[in-house]
Amino acid sequence: MHGWAVAHDGEPGPLLRECLEAAVLAPSIFNTQPWRFRPTSAGVDVLADRGRRVGVIDEYGRELLISVGAAVFNLRVAMLARGRQAVLSLLPDGPHAERVACVRAGARVAGSDTVAALARAIPRRRTNRRPFADVPVERWMIDELVRAAEAEGAELTVADLDARGAVLEVVRFAERRWRAQPNYLAALEWWTRCDIGRLDGVPPEAYGPWSAAERMPLRDFGLVHPLRKRAVERFEDTSTIAVLSTRTDGPEAWLRGGQALERVLLTATVRGLATTPLTQPLEIPALRALVCGPGTTRHPQAIIRIGYGPPCAPSPRRPLAEVLLR
Ligand SMILES: Cc1cc2nc3c(=O)[nH]c(=O)nc-3n(C[C@H](O)[C@H](O)[C@H](O)COP(=O)(O)O)c2cc1C
């Protein structure tokens, strides 16, 4: 079977399989991995696995589709890096259907250095919840991240010192609100329960230490299953805080926003930068409206912390066999 073909039994050829293996390395809300892939003669159907939605924080499936969008971006980059155009069709069956995208390996193309670097970053990208160094990110790198978001039709707005404090204050407030809600704690309990052999959810190695004086209001994944030896560490003052936003809102904007998010995270990885999405206030409508500031028509899709971080542990992934439909 040649590299891109799909066998009668739905088995993808080796090149297509490599691309799907890249897709499942995408970030996802609570590491829910809410995607499925169906290789067909017309391309790969990408399906949203709505049974994996974290309902309490994601009533409309916005973060679920952002996660699927991130997987679509990996799939596209992996195809391009293997010399084929990635022909994308979003929501081919309408906004509420199970199939949310179709990606086809199109004409041959010469891969660029940028694409090759992004593809190499896919297995190296992590959500880093450890303290970052007190070293500001250089301007040219930030400009590159802004262009990465733009290339996917989104906007990355980097907070100045005042806005940084204000955004983190809203994140802190949202985190406290969530911590006080029993149904949030129940969802957290499920997605952080570390059953042996479990390959989804957030594992203890990825929680990171407590932030002294809650200076950096990361989402606390260790709230329900606390670690016995969790260190308290001082978090940085100088990480970059940026807001990724789209012009419209709704399923298509979420899928596009997810692709932009992953492009920004991978571009940061290429430059040796660590990243953490912080999305607690975007899950509370009244707070989401505050994040882009008054009078704006933009729709925030993610808040990202960017800086220089120490190495951190990877989170597990379900094997491709579990998400491949034949
Ligand atoms: C839409 C979205 C929202 C997320 N929100 C948060 C968050 O608020 N806090 C956090 O620490 N990680 C957040 N993450 C990161 C996921 O928890 C992470 O991608 C997942 O656990 C897999 O780990 P990895 O990114 O290291 O592969 C988010 C990811 C996505 C795609």
C-alpha cells in the first residue's frame, strides 16, 4: 500500500498514519483528547467526540472544538512536512454534526523550513506548569508568535504590565470561583483520577508545584487528589501573558482558534519557549467579556503564559488505535 492510501479495511498507509500520530499529540482541555479520525479515500474525517466534553466548564463545546482544531493543525503540518498540501474543509456537514473537518493530502509541495521546524516541535510541545525564569521574552520572538496567530486568522494580543496584572487578576478570581463549585470539583476528580494504565486526563507529574501566595493563578489540577509532597515554589513576575482572540465566535471560530492556538504553541516551542494555557475566566461568560477589555468586538479563545521554563513531564495520550474509526 502506498504511503497515503487507505486500505479497504480503513487502515491508513504509513505516511498518513504518521500524520495521525502527530494529530493526537495536540493539547486538549483537561487532556480529554476529544477527537476521532476516519481515513477515507477522500481524506481524513475528523470527528468531535462530544461524549468527552467537560460539561461544567464547556457548556457549548467551545474548548472541545478548540482542542479538535489543535489536532487538525498538527495533521495539516504533518502532511505539509511530508511534502503534500493539506486541503482542509471545516464543518462540511454543518456546525453541529459529528464530522467537524475533512483534511485531504493534496498536490505535492516542497516543505518550507518553518513547516519542518513546526513538525519537529509537535512531540516536544508540553503544557508547562512549573515556575518560569524571571527573564522577559524577546520582542522578535513575541512578534513571531503574533504572526503565527495571524497566519491562522486569529489575533494574539500581548498584555503590557498593567493589562498583565488585570488579566491575571481575572484568572485568579475565576479559579477561586471554580474551586468553590462542587460540580467543577467532580469533573476535576474524574479527569485527574490516576487509575493505573490511564491514558487521558492530567497526571500528577504534570500538576506543577503550588504557586507561593498564588502569584501565578494556574489551574490547580491537584485540588481533589492532592499530592503528599507537592512543593511550594515562587513563580515569576515577568512571563508574557497573551490573549488569543477571533473576530467571530461559534464552532467555526473555535476550530480556527484551536489551529491558531497550536500554531502559537508550536512556534513558541521552536524558539525554546515554555507555554501554559490559562483559560478559567473564559469559561464564565461574565468574565470572558472582561478579558479583551471594554468596547472590543473580539472573542477571546485562550489566555497563554509564555516564558522560559524548566523541563516538564509529558501527559499521556490514548493510542491511535483507540481513536481511529474504520
Ligand atoms: C482549550 C484548552 C484549554 C486549556 N486550559 C488549560 C488551563 O486552564 N490550565 C492548564 O494548566 N492547562 C490548560 N490546557 C492544557 C491542557 O491541560 C493540556 O493540553 C493537556 O493536559 C495535555 O497536556 P500537554 O499539553 O502537555 O500535552 C488547555 C488546553 C486547551 C486545548
